[in-house]
Amino acid sequence: MSRILSLINSHLRRDLAANRGIARLPLRTISCTSRKQAQESDTSSALKKRWKDTADTVIIGGGCVGVSVAYHLAKAGMKDVVLLEKSDLTAGSTWHAAGLTTYYHPGINLKKVHYDSIKLYETLEGETGQAVGFHNPGSVRIASSAARVDEMRYQMTRTHWHVTEQYMIGPEKVLELFPLLNIDKVLAGLYTPGDGHIDPYSLTMALAAGARMYGAQIYNPAPVSALKPTADGKWDVQTPHGTIRANRIVNATGFWAREVGKMIGFEHPTIPVHHQYVVTATVPEVKALKKELAVIRDLDASYYLRQERDGLLFGPYEKMEKMVLQDSWVRDGVPPGFGKELFESDLDRIMEHVEMAMEMVPVLKKADIINIVSGPITYTPDLLPMVGPHQGVRNYWNAIGFGYGVIHAGGIGKFLSDWIRNGEPPYDLIECDPNRYGNWVEVPFLCEKARESYGFNNVVGYPKEERFAGRPTHRKSGVYELLKDKASMGFHAGWEQPHWFYKPGDDIGYKPSFRRTNWFGPVGRECKLVMEKVGVIDLTPFAKFIVKGKDSQKLLDRLFANTMPKVGLTNISHMLTPNGRVFAEVTITQLAPGEFLLITGSGSEGHDLRWIEAETADGGYNVDITNVTEDIGVLGIAGPNSRKVLQKLTDEDLSDAGFKFLHCKVIQLAGVSVRAIRISYTGELGWELYIEQKNMAAVYQAMMEAGKDEGIDNFGTYAMSSLRLEKGFRGWGAEMNCDTNPLEAGLDYFIKMNKPADFIGKAALQEIKAKGLKRKLSYLTMDTDDVDPEGNETIWLNGKVVGNTTSGAYSYTAQQSLAFGYLPPELCSVGQKVEVELLGKKYPAMVIQEPLVLTEPTRTRLQKKAKGKA
């Protein structure tokens, strides 16, 4: 047995003989003397400064994230910033973190968070005079399989159009950056210069020094005992030292986030996870090196490894069946007094990873262990943090759920500071919106998803990824039981929704790939169904709100850039930010005078509702807003035969004259009252049917029976996505979001600059229009082979990056790939040739006139016009 294994077993026996459960151990003997002295001097048994009874912003929690928010707000000039810490700064997860920093992130805009963090850490010591212990030797993500190499190529094309440097390198370069590797299994590496690690404690102290330097007050120990909202949207923050009246509060309390949330009635879906890492003594081969080793991430073996002084620090992510949740804290709360304590180590859990690490880095076999750290870090169900204002209450902000708080701290502090001061996020980060979770997240789901997210931490990240733990939730549509065994299901805001349907002979199940996979043929079959016959789709996950009351029209005219539809009519409208960017796309129907139905995407439910509620409160509008998302099911029916099918089930006249495009009526369908809107996101003849959940299955079965002679069948969201792209329909979150304005997105038709109401963002749009656009959305066809665009790929011209795609798919009508993409105005002319990078290869692409396929209403109008001329 190797020396390290003997030492591990010895360490394990020592731990088991000691206290069970929480171990009150020092973190590591390798901590520098100055760090210990700083820690001792920071601890105070009582406040030694004047107490403030009012504040603009109160931040609760003194870890690196909370202190970063205070630093950025104060530096930006906000007066009366107060941070409250229950014990010592860094207590919780910050003090024992491994401190890794990286520019890399698979998420497009989370790359910006990482970038802002590292750029801050590079200069923070010079700004504050506080050492931060920042090392930036670069990092390498190691690929040991063909799928992993594809993943790296996939991520490279999503990085070229960002400012961050990133390179795909061969084994020789990997060995140069980390000469202690066994290179035999290394196929490639993803190298990110400037990556590294930082001392979390020193970082937090430097941020605190900066916050104080710019005027923020930091009180500790100052535990919050209660949070009381006031009628005017402010907060009374109660502590043993007194109460502070704050304009807003920011929850940045790490694994105490649930307890702070419960003070105001929220069950935040966060849970502590045990994470372990091992620190070695001096390794002669490391000490002999002339420059610091790059950080390595052996993805297939699921661990990170970096240099720690003249030794090594090694941290694995166990498989989901072995990892440990501290779920008792979810049930019973965090133990009183817990702050700078650790859990008992359990090396049995990580032995598999230790052995793989020794195979990859042979010097580990004879290294001595001097410390094993097992501490709590916080996870959300999807591993991403919860950042921003919370729906359902005014001026309550979240900065919680950070599994990687050190690398997120600097960027998130800046992101929240900009949002708080300017009234809108500086860029789109909806994947971290705290309102993406709702009451469908119950504790068993939270535990299962956190276990899955931790165990799957380093699995290959495929496009269209699905994860299945904890599913289904209680959010099941009225036809779920009828469809669940016939389709490959996707997960959308707690709902199960069919992506594509099976037929005999199909290769069924979830089989992810970077190339065309088992769903490619069936999705083409479904597109053909909708184009030539009639298909039915479950659209229940759409979020649905009812807005009514004396000021409803006034409110919506303020919120939306389009005019409001008349009673019985529907339109597409957009909410804009004050700076004229697209916050949301919503389908609006006026059901009765002053009563509106708002439909938005499933992932935007809490995001959009919060924005609407905030404007309602700030403007003092007299309206009632009701979220009816779970009460109402939605079926879409589309295709040239859709009218024939529905006409068999109703006496309502469904002809073009009797039921016009974008009109809404309540009809009887198979004896059930249904609200029908003539619209289809496929662009074909169709209706959306809004039905009480309890009646949804009956209506579905009646349509399927009535449509037998018309060739009716099911279709899923993959087919709908291909069809909408053929029709040139933009999608929120792709072609438009908080990073784009509606003019560059080609949404001019929906923006009524001349309407009397002063809608949010109107003045900004006038200024944008006057200055001219710097980029425009273009419509591209591509010549590919077995791979299609997904969105966020790099667009090239003459060896230079000129833009990026926003979404893409295969057009089964044109038999080629399609994509939307942003290009400089001078490159948007029809016929302009460019290249789009997919999996490391540049494919020819050309700007074409949109749409590729005319919508059914347009085709019908042109046919009538042609007949009139004849």
C-alpha cells in the first residue's frame, strides 16, 4: 500500500476515535502567520463603534460574497451601507474554502462574473493595502475521453466571442504546465491563463477594508433576530444591539440562508453539502520546480489539484451515492454557535478519487498528508446561486446558494451593486434568478437534486442536458399520465413537458450528444406532421397571470412597449428595462374590460411576475395580480387540418372570417368550456386552448379521437423550436434578453414609440435609435454535416470574430441548418458570407432574407391577394 493510503487510513482512524459529528478542528497548519493574527484581531466580543439606526442597504452575512456586495456598493458611492455578521467575518463556508479562481464557466454570462472577480482580485491588494494571497499560474481542464474532447471544442466556440483567453492544447503543452502528470491518458487540455487560487480569508479581509475605506459600516458580532417589512417597502432589521430601518436588505448568509428566509416566510432551496479536500506536506518534486504548477481539473476522475506552498491540495467530488448532505440543518436549522467548525473527515468516500489522482499525478503516492478539511458548502438544486430581488416581497435581495463563492464573490458583488443602484441588471443572468424556484421545490426534491448536482459536478456537459433526480414534482399537467411513456420528457420550471415522441422502431430514451442523436429523425417526422397534417402539443408550463382592476390598462401601458389589445384580441408585447433592453416577451389578451391574461415562458414565471409586482407597488397602481399557472392547462393544436379537427368538437365558427388570427373566444369543445386563442408558435394554422387542469385529459382525448382521419398525432418542443426558427420567430432568452435592445433584435413592429403612454425604456430607445445600432440580428443558413448550431457559437469572417449565434436548429423543410446571430450592421446584407464554428470546425454560412418559410397567416393573406388580382 502506498504511503499516502497508509496515512489516509491512519488519519481516518484518528478521526473516528475523536468526536463524532462536527469536529472542532483548526483548518490547516499551512495558514500564514499574518492570516492568524488578522483573524484574532478581527474577533470582538462587543461592538466598538456607534450603532446606526437607518441605512440605505443592510447586507446580512460576512462571508466573501456579502462583504463584496458592501465593498462594491460603498465604492460606487452609496451612502449608509451596513453589513451585519453574526460572529466573525468568513465564518461559515468562506474560511475553509480551497480558494480556486477561474475564468472558465460553461454559462455564457457567468463567464462575466468570473472575469470581474479575477480582475478585481488582481488589483485589490494595491487598492486596500491588504494582502490577498492571489496566485494565477493558469489552469488546465484535462480530457481523457473523446466525449470530453468534444465538450472542450463545444466550449471553445462559446468562448471566442468573449474577452477571456482560453486555448485548447495538446498533451505536450499540458505536461509543460504541469510536469508531474502521467500524460499517458491525456488526450487534450483546456487551458485558461490567469486562473489560479486566492486565500479566502485574506480576500474577505481586503474587501472589508475596502468597504470601510469607502464608508460602509461592518458590525460584528451582530446576529439578526427578526426582519419586519414596513408599509412603505422598507425593513426593520432587528438585532441584539438595536433595530436598523433599511431601504433594502440583502441576504448573503450562506448556509444560514434558509433561516433568514424563514423570518419573512420563504423556504429558500439551499442545503449544505460536505466537501473534503486533502493538503500534503512538502513534496520534493514540487519544491524543486522553478515556477508554480497550473491548477488541474481531472474531469473524468472528478477532482481538482493545485499547488499549496511546496505541497499539493487535492479536492474530489464524490459520486452522488457517496456524497453527504447535511440535511438535518434543513429540518432543524444550523446548530447554534456553528461558524468556524468542520465536519469529521471520511476518507472512505473519496478513496476512488485518491487512487485515480495518484495514477494521474504519481508523486501523490509518497506524499505526507498534513490536513484533511471537511466543511459545509451550500448547494441549490441546480448548483447555481440565487442572485437578485425576490418575488412576493419588496426590497428583499438574495446573494445565496454559492457552491463556488470565492470565484463568484467579486463579480456578483459588482453585479448586485450595479442592479441595486441602476434599477436593472447590468447583463442577463436569469439562470441565477432566485425566482426560478417556486413552491414545487419540496425538501425531498432539494435533497435529491443537490446530491445529483454534486455527484454530476464534472460529468460531460452536453447541449440539451437533462437530469432526472427528484422528478416529477407535483407540477404535472392534466395530460402527463397519458404522455409520460410515449415521449422523452424535459424539465421546465418543475413541469414535465414532452421534447419528442416515440414510435415503434425508434431508438428511445435520453441519449445526449454534441452531434445529431436519436431524436433527430423523430423530430423531423413531427415537423412534417405539423406542416402537412395536424399535431397536438402540451404547453401547460407557460406561466399565466391575470391582471385586473381599475388601473390595469394604465399599469400595462407603462410596463409594455406595445399598445394593449382590445377585448377579445391578443398581441405580443415586451417589457423593457429603463435602459431599453428586453426584460420579457409576453402574450397579452384582454379577456374583459380591464381584465388581462398574460402568458410568458415557463422559466420566466417568477422573473416576470416580480417585475410586474415591483412596478405596481412603486407606481401605486390599483390592480389585482393572480398567478394562475398551476390552475390552467394549455394544449396547442397546429397544422393545416387543425381547424377540421376542432370544428368536429364545437359549434363555434372557426373559419378565417369567424375566428380571426390573434382573436380569443370562450368556446365549448367536446362539452368543456375552453378559452381558445388563434395563435401558434409553430407559425402554422393553430390554436392555443386554455383549459382547467381537471378537464385537460378529456379535451385531449376528444381531439385525438376526432382527428384520426386527419392524421393527428403528438409533437414536442424540439419540433416547435425548429418550426419557429423556420418562420423567423425570435425567442426570449436567445435573440432577446437583458443584453439586447428590441431594435437590434428586429422587434420594431412590436414597439409603439408613438403610443401616448410613457412606457419604461421609451426615452432610452429614442436615444439608441438616434445614435444608430452597433449590431443587428441576422438570419443565417449553414452547410453542416452531423452537427447543428445551438446558439452562442462564434461567427467568423476572414479569421476574425465578428459575432455570435443566438439560437439554431436543423430546418427539415430546407434540409439545412439555420441560426439567428448578431453581426455588425455592415455584415447584415442578404448574401453576406461568414463562417460559424461548431465543435472546432468552421462551417460556411450565409445571411438570407427571413423567414425561410412564410407563416400560415401570411400565406393565406397572399393567396387571397392573388385571387383578388385574378
